[in-house]
Amino acid sequence: MPLPSMARPRAGRALLAAAAVPALLLTATTATSATAESTAQTERAEAAADAASGPETHRIATTTFGSDLKIALTAHRSGEYEAIVELVAFRHGKSGWRPVDRAPVGDTWFWYPLTGKGAVCDLALSNRPGDEPSATVSLLLTPSLGCSESITVPTDA
């Protein structure tokens, strides 16, 4: 039985829509796969960059003594919760600040207190005549334990 004239365009549109659905699904699936692959590539590239840059680090503090001696405290993540703190001494010269000495501060510290507010309880430089410059450092152990005892770190600056 022939379809009435009004039903023919509707039937044609329905047929066209039915044919277009698989093509749209295929396009959406391909786009989703491409997006997922692109995201995975980006994540792999970021992980490689993190691995290449080494362990996570955080500059805790810097201080300057006069116009030619500066020290910086940097935390280097060494485990899930652990960190090692390094003191770096810099001297100012013609080409700017250059590192002249590195020394560890204490043993192992907790990472999260070092990267939060109030991580440095005390940081002082001394350069007494006849003595080598040294830094006195006290860092936050945990918020509940408070600050560490002062640690004197000699520098060959």
C-alpha cells in the first residue's frame, strides 16, 4: 500500500536519521579514542618530565648576609613522607649569584611540614671575624611537636 504524500518525507527523514546514527556513533567513538590517546600521551610526557627533573623539590627559605653572601634552604622529597633539606651558599660576583657550597641540614625530615606555612622556625647567618660563615637552622618537625633544636651548618663560602 502506498504511503500518503505527507508520510513520505517523514519516512525519508527517519531513514536518513537511522543511517546517520551509526556514522555519528563511529565518529564520536573515534574522537573519544583520539582524545583518550592524546590524554595518555600527555600523561606519559608529564611523567617522563617529572622523572627527568628528579625528585620533587621545594625552596623553603632564602636569606642574604650583606651584599655578597646568600643561603637557600631546599627540601628534596626522598619518600612518600620523607625529605632531605639542603643548604646552598651563594656568593655574588661579576656574573651574578653562583653556588659555592652545599651541605645537608640534619638527617631526614617530614615532607609536608616543610612545604607548609611556618616551616622555618629560625634561619640566621653568622660571619664572625676569624671564623668561617655558618648558618643556624631550626625547622618545623610537625605542628604538634613544634620546632627542631637549632642546627649549626658551617659553610665554605
